[in-house]
Amino acid sequence: MLKLEYPDKLKDPKIKELLKKLNTTEDVLNFNEKIFTQSKESQRDNQKLKTYDKKTMLRLLEYQHKHGFSTSYMSKKYKISRTTIAKWKKTFEEDLEKITADK
């Protein structure tokens, strides 16, 4: 997409370095926010289409557990519905217990 629409951005060494570090969904989303400015309307529409990989979901749940944040706080901070976070907790309950027990 960058090659087609914004070839000038690929010339920037900082952007090239950031592209090399994209490993998780969270990295891609953060990169997108840094590179492109979006209107509130497009942000709202894009939020509906976001998907997260298991690694990112567990990272967010671990972060929540570590700092004692509520589901409401996490949903506002990351713009994810409370229902989605609750589903993640239920789905990855055993994985999360293993992670928190190891630390």
C-alpha cells in the first residue's frame, strides 16, 4: 500500500526501520497511527474492522492484570469493546494463568 499510494514515505530511513520491526498486529496498528493521520470518522470505521492475533490479545490481558486495570478502562484506552475483552479473558483464561504464574 505504501509503494502504491505513498512512495515518498518509503524513502525515509525511520519508516524503513519501523517496517522491519512489524511482528504483531499491535505493531502494525501503532505503525499505521504514526504514519497516517486519520479523521475521526475513518478512525471509527476502521475500529470496527480491527483484528488481533493471539499474542497481542494475551499481551493486552497480561498488561491489564499486571496493572490491575478494569475492563472498562482497557476498553476506553485501546478502543476495544468490553464484551470483546471479556471474551478474550474467557477464551485465554488458562494461557493467562500460566503467564501470570510464571512471573
